[in-house]
Amino acid sequence: MSKEIVLSAQNVYCSYGSDDVSIKVLKGADIAIRIGEVVAVMGPSGSGKSTLLHALGLLERPEKGKVFICGEDGWAMNGRKRAELRNRKIGFVFQFHHLLEEFTLKENVMMPCLIAGESSEEAAGKAERLLERVGIIHRASHFPSRVSGGERQRAAIARAIVMKPDIVLADEPTGNLDTVTSAEIEKLIMELAEEGRRSFLLATHSEDLASAVHRKVFLSSGILNESE
Amino acid sequence: MKQKHLWALARRHVWSDSNSTVVRMVSALSIAGVAIGVAALVILQAFMGGFTEAIAAGLTAINPPLHIYVPGGGHMDDFDLGVVQSIASGIPGITGVEGMLEKPAVVSGAPGTVSGAMVRGCSSVGLTIGMDLARELNVTAGDEIRIASTAGVEVSGMGRVLVDTIVVLVVDSVGDFGIEEYNSSLVLLLGTARDIFRAQGELTSLGADVSTGTDPVMASELLNSALYEDYVGGGWPVYMSCIPYLAFHGNLFKALGLERIAMTIVLALITVVALLNLSSALTMIAMEHRRDIGVLRAMGLSPSGVFRISILRGLLLGGTGGAAGLLFSWISILAVNRYFPIKLDGTVYWIDVLPGVFPVATALTVTLFTILVCLAVSVFPAVSALSRSPSEALRYE
Ligand SMILES: Nc1ncnc2c1ncn2[C@@H]1O[C@H](COP(=O)(O)OP(=O)(O)O)[C@@H](O)[C@H]1O
Ligand SMILES: [Mg+2]
């Protein structure tokens, strides 16, 4: 496997429900993402984009198939190792920011560092630099419920990249924002990918966001295709 | 993740301004429940224990810890005292044996006052009159009292006749003997008592003292069996027996102990209910933070981290409740003792103020039990948090 590939998945199958009433969502999805590449997964609502991202992000075990993160088989290791892999190599951005409501924006951004066992001071330093970078340092000590949707998503993005992950999985990161804010977030994501030579996999059905990425893949009938 | 950061997470989950009102209410109620349960148990033990101790202390204040008597009520004399003294000298822990003569008499003080009272003759310092009797007779130290006894017996030409004796004595001090019953009696020298009752050489019972640190029950058993052997071997006419003085009131202490057990069970049930409440609070808090746990796992929180956060929530609620209960009970016991003493009717309860004694052993047991149960009830939410995949937790709304 090439060193250039940060994430690859082979023949991934996922379904929901029990054996008799099961919905097959992924039926052998394959994907490979290179360093610094920004890829958009396109597909209508309900096509299985979130399911794919959860399987690739080691959050839900696929029925079948393999997921490699920087060459390591993510589902072939124990839970603690997998958690460590998520912590160091993968960043997540969710459609509904999913910030921790009881923590300030700064504390939210510090969280992955604290999980990694870093000291509060070290984590706070990194969080402040990133909040500065995404332009919401003035909101550092605010709670998520007290800031705008765009600011929340900026904090969520800062949180996703604070551990300098190799790949960021973003599930409809602009899905809940107005067009102006969406455009800003899109721009921020592209800049961050450029700056850190960091790979992004964006699930979206927004043509605007998709137009800026390096490559698009289409999810239909549980399979990923390079064209519609 | 560092332990202190796990604590911080758990703390914000159970208590933070951003929590829903429901979570904060549920947390507050479960803390209060545990606090009330713990405080109720500790306060109960403090006052029931205090009552028992005060009565025991009152009973032993003027009575030596070991009581030697003739079963059936027969009298003893100085010879018997000598026998017991020599036997007791061979028993470790017993420091001395003295004789007592105790009989009822009619006592009068200030003009127009008269009262029946127990008169006890022993190795006392002068004549001490119980404070209630002193009030009744309207006398203080330095006043004169008259003690009349009809127990004197004289053998004359007319046969045996009862003779009245009236003795005039000066009160040396007024004493508080701790227990209402004793405060209506008076204590004087053995020789004086023998004069009053015309009972030279006679004793009604003996009392033995033990050195500090000696268990009176053990000492009394040793002395009792030595007395028995001596009686069987020596062929003495009187059989003497020894019991710890408090055993006289054994039924009282048994009743108090039984009552204490019954009330402890009732209050322990309150604590159990509080802990059930805590368990449902933890389930509720776990549900409210299900998605947050999914997010934390997406950020790389390990399964053991998830487990520990759930357990720490339980420890936080239970620990805070337990600590609050201990603090509250400690302060209340102190406040009651110092500022709001509980007055009792001394004629009914023997003591007039109910003292609270902080029960250290009980407090430690209750706290330990509470913490253990908190751990136990935290395990279920912890396991159920781990049984879900992070993805499932993330989709939970
Ligand atoms: N927990 C679930 N149980 C049953 N069906 C589910 C569950 N989650 C998702 N699905 C179904 O799987 C399909 C794919 O869902 P999802 O991955 O969320 O799609 P997308 O993100 O593209 O909108 C949908 O038909 C959805 O109804
Ligand atoms: Mg989706």
C-alpha cells in the first residue's frame, strides 16, 4: 500500500436492523484518499453518507470489509488501540456541531488533547492558537449555546484538527448553515487542508461545497463511483 | 486522559450551569436524599448512644462497677467483707472492695418538710444530699437535717421491740448524682449509717472498683466464679454473688439496644430508598449525555474512560451526599448540645438533658456503605454506555 494513502476502505458493507428486516446501506464501498486531498462524498439524503463516514471513522463496525488508517487495519485492533487511533489520526466534524454543551468553546477544542493525556496548559495553548486561526478567539470562554451557528461550526472544526489528524471526516459541515456562512466555512476548510497538507472527506449534497474540492465520489445503491 | 480531567467531565455532567434544569434538579434531589439518609442514621445513633451512655455513666457515677450481694436479699457483715477482700486481691484489675449499708428512712429539713429517702452508708466524704432531696427539704450545705428510722431493734424484757431513732446531722454538701432517682437520696459515712439503723457490723452489699482499662464484665465473672468456688469449698453459711453493676439494669439496656436496632433498620431503609433514587438519577444523567459520550469517543476517549466517567458521576453524587450528611449531622449534634439542649422529664427518663455523642464508627460505616452502593449502582449505566457503538450514541437525540 502506498505511503501516500492516509485512508482506504475495501468492500465495506453496512446494514441496519435485524436479519429479517434489514436495510442494506453500504454494499461494497471502496475508497482511497491521499495526503492533502479533499474529497467530497455526494449523494442524496438517506443514501448512506453518514453510515460511510462512521464506518471509515471507526465509530461503527462494518459487517464486512476493511478500513485502513495510515496503513493500519482499524477494525483489527482492540478498543483501546482503536480509540487511540481515532484520537491521533482522525478528526470529526458533525452536521450538528455536537459541541459539549457544558464546556466553553476553548474547553471543547482542548478536549481531544486532554483525552490524549496532555496537561491543561499545553492543551489550552493549542486551543487558543486554533481559535485565533478560525477567527473566534473572542468567543473562547463562551458556551456553545451562546454563540452563532457559524461560530459553533468553526469551533467544531478547530476541535477536529487540534490533534493534527491525518484525515478529517466532515459530515455535512455546512448542512445547517445559511449560504453566506456556508461559503465562509467552505473557504476555511479548503484553507486548513492547504495549510496542513491535511486530507478531508466531506459528505455533502451541496454543489457549492463540492465545487471547491479536489475530487468527488458519488454514493448510490451502496456503492461509491467516481462519476454520477 | 488524566484522572483530574475525567473528574472535571463527570462533574460538569452532574452539575453545571449549562445542564438542563431537569438534570440539575435530579442531581440535587439525589444528593439531598443521600444526605438525609446518612444524617438520619448518624443523628439517631448519636442520641440513642448518648442516652444509653449517659444513663450508664449516671448509674456508675455513685455505684462501684462491681456489685457483690447475697442472692435472695440476705445481709452480710464485716467478716464477709474480709473474705471477699482477700479473694478479690487475687484477681487482676480489682483495686478494692468496700461495704455499703443502704436503707430507707424518713428525713426532714426546714420546718414543715419531710420526705422518704434512701440513706446510703459507704466510704463517702461527709454527708452529701441529692439535689432534688435538698430542694424538697429546703436545705443547703451547713443546714441541719433529722433522719428518723424505725428499723432499730432492741431486745428488752418485753421481747424484741422496734425502736425509733432520730439523728440530727449537718449537711456537708449538695450533690448531683446524675440520675433523678439518686438525687432524691443521701450518702453518708458507713459508721453514721450503722448508728442510724442500729446495725453495727451489718452490710447490705459490697462494691468493688476496677482499675481503668479493666473490663468490668470480665472482672465480675472472675470474682463471681472465685466466690462460688470458695463457697463450695469452704462451707460458708452465706453464698455471695458478683455481677457488673450495669447488669442490674440489663433489661433496660437490652430494650434500648432493641429499639436502636429497630430504628436503625427503618432509617437504613430510608438510605436504601435514597440510593435507589440516586441510581435513577444516574440513569437519567447518562441518557442526557449519551450523545456527548459518543462525541468523546469519536475524539478518542477509550472504553475505560467511558466507564470511569460513569462511575465518577455516581461517586460524585453519592460522595457529596454522604459528606453533606456527615457535615449536617455533626453540626446539628453540636448545635443541639450547645444551643438547643433536648430537655427530658428526669422522673421518667432518669436524666434531664439528652446528650448527643457523634458516633464515629457508625458514621464511617454508613459512609463506606453509601460509597460502595454508589459504585455498585454506577456500574449499570457504565456498562450500558459501553454496550452501544459510538455511532449509535452519536445518532441519539
Ligand atoms: N439507526 C438506524 N436504524 C435504522 N436505519 C437507519 C439507522 N440510521 C440510518 N438508517 C437508515 O440508513 C440509511 C442511510 O442513512 P444515513 O447514513 O444517515 O444517510 P445520509 O447520511 O446519506 O442521509 C437511511 O435509509 C436511514 O433511514
Ligand atoms: Mg447524514
